[in-house]
Amino acid sequence: MLMNISKREWVFIGVGVILLVIALIGFFRPSTPEIADEVPLDWMQISKKEESEEANKVESIFIVDVKGEVVSPGVYEVKEGERIIDVIQLAGGLTTNADETKVNLAALLEDEMVVYIPKLGEDVEGQMFSVTNIGGGQSKDDGKVAINRATSAELETLPGIGPAKAAAIISYREQHGPFKTVEDLLNISGIGPKSLEKIKDHVMIK
């Protein structure tokens, strides 16, 4: 009976057997887990970690007292890194009588700072802007002037420091940040080594 099968039929039978074997191998072959399924889990873990780190970051909040020619004078909360222009906006902006030419709107805010906006024609002790800290800069312990917090009047108590140099000191610290050493006063126009020698024992960094 096998002799009656033609060569063509043998070919078809052979192909069928091969296909059957391949199908059986594929059916019984153990499936492997897909690696791609692990990627979303890792991504979710990283995302949760970033959210946790972000939540742990605490922003420093400063309390600033705004006075003078603003729409709504008062005490405001601001974030570290904000500037005088930001707290003025919180206070409703400047009034029509405000003299903004005497205020450094770009100065960085500090905690417990008083920002005073003068009116047109008002003389603010010769300063280009009026910014002080609550409590002033005078130390009660040794009588030294804290140059990072002192008002213009307190700075003028130093030997050789008049209104112009006091204003320059305040302007410098508001534009460049607090003085880190007493020698930084040499960056002020009009204060040289001799002037520094006279005042260095009367000031402190605080």
C-alpha cells in the first residue's frame, strides 16, 4: 500500500510531520517572564522616591514688615530668595505718592526686615533705599555695631563714617548679601585700609 504513495504525497506528509513537531515544541516550551513588565515597577519606585524627597524639602519663610507708600502696609510672609519688589506686590503695589527711586527693588529680603517706602520729596537719611532690620544692629553685649543689620544712624556712630558712607555700606550689603568678614568693608568706595583700621574694633559680623 505504501508503494502506491507518490513522491509528491511523501513530500506533503514530510512537511506535515515537521509542522506538527514544531507545534508540539512550541506548546510544551516553558514561557519566560517578560522583562518589559519590570520596567514600569522600577519607574514607579523612582517616582515615589523623588516625590518623597520633594516633600521633605522645607522652604524658609521670612516675616517682613512693609511700611510707607504701599497700598496695604503690614506684615507679610515671603519665601527665602524673594526680593523687595515681590513683597511690594504682596502689599498691593506702590501708591501714586511713592518715590521708588530711593528704594532698591532688587534687594533680597531678610527675616524680620522692615521695608519702608518713602513718599515723593521725603528725605530718607540720604539713603538710596530704606531697608532696616527690626531691633537694629547694635549689640547690647559689647557695644559693637553689627554691620549686617545696622541702620544708617548706627553706622554713623562709627569713626569716620558719615551719611554717604553709611548709605554705601547698606547699599552694598543689599546688593551683594551680608558681609562675611570685616575686611569686606574695603569693597566700599571711600573705605580704605586706614579707615578700616579705625572702625574694625567697633564692628562685628552677625
